[in-house]
Amino acid sequence: MMSAKSFTVQFDKIYDLSVITYSGMQMHPAEEAAGARTLVERHDSPADLPPMGNGGQGPAPGWPIYHDVRFTTHTGTHIDAPWHFNKKGRRIDEYLPEVFMGTGVVLDFRHLSDGARITGEDLARALPAVQEGDILLINTGRHKQLGTEEYATRHPGLDGEACERFLVEKKIKMIGMDTICVEPGSEEEHWDHPLHRICLIENEILLIENLGGQIDEVTGKRCYIVALPLKLQADAAPARVIALL
Ligand SMILES: [Zn+2]
């Protein structure tokens, strides 16, 4: 669909699969327990600044405004780099942009019950078929629960051991889910984080968490995914994830 050589880009519509990040939004329970909070705070300019723009007829006193932003790297829609779990792993800023884009598929797993574990057979059976080198996105329907207790503790997830072979054989480029974590259930239930180990330590498959937005509209479809994270010198970073269809 996209070719760097010819600069040809063809699609009918762009779908936004990202959630909005705002002050006080839900964070991972481990981060909340550590006292982390999301802050997106507005600051106005002094009211006595001469108006700027439009020949002095510009914005009202107080403009331009600014926002002071503070969040952990795992807030809202974000991408985990290997360094999150791997002492010797790369930081998110160390990847070239092409790592974060490519052909992909958005699988429909909205029928799953709370805490369900997705296996390699489930992925192999799903339609449209996952192709080699894909970015694999999974819709569990749980993005609709963002902000609730269930969202943090009862979501389905990928069973690391049961899908390792499939992910490696298919050379999956990136995995994304509409859940607070790609592992199933509460933090206690997946304390060992087998999928994080397989993806971030052993195979360098980056992980997208907290997908949402228009994901329902592209579910069950193949599309071109662009998921560009902020170039933070960090273990992960918020990203605007879009699907071109
Ligand atoms: Zn994360």
C-alpha cells in the first residue's frame, strides 16, 4: 500500500485507534499504587500581555495558553520497548520510524469472557488470517470499560506460552490490544508476565496497550497501521495509532 520509493499512498479513510489522555485518567494499578497521576494542566499567559496575532486583534487576554503535562510512559495508548522489561533492551527512541508502521490485521475477540487467555490456535483460526510480518491488533471490546475497575483487572489477554510459537513463526512485528495490559486478568494473575518476556526480552516484538477510539470500525479487517510513539528517552512512550483502510 505504501512505498517509500514511489511515495504512493492509497487509502479511503484514516481511523484513529488511540484514546484521549487527560488529567486524572486511569493508569495501570501498579503505577497508581506507586502514587503516579496523569496531569494535563492549562497555564494562561499574564492577562496584561499585549494581544498577539491578527494585527493585535488576536486572542483574548491570557492567550497564548500552554499545558504542563505529566504522565508515566504507560499512560493511555502507548508502546512498550524492550527496555521496559529487559536491562539490555533498547529504548523506544532507539527505533527507526519504519518499525512502528506496516501491514496489519485487527482481530475480533470481543466475544471473550473476563480473564480469557488467547492461544496460538485462537490466533491461527482467526479471520482475516494473520500474515507473516504483520502488526497484530486485537479488539477485546474492553476499551469501552476504560476508567472502570474491571478495565484494570478482568480483561482477556494473550497467553504467552500458548501463543509464543505462533508469534515467532509469523514474525509478528508488533502486538496491540485494547486493554491496560496484553497479559490476561489482574496483575497478580499474570505476575510472571510471560508475554512481556517473550516479546520484550526474547523476540523484540513491541507492545501497544490501551488501544481504543475507532477500533470497532476496523475490526475484522486488514489495514495499514501507523503507530508512532513520542521520541522519549524512555522504556515506552504514548503513541497516536491509526489504521489506513
Ligand atoms: Zn506498557
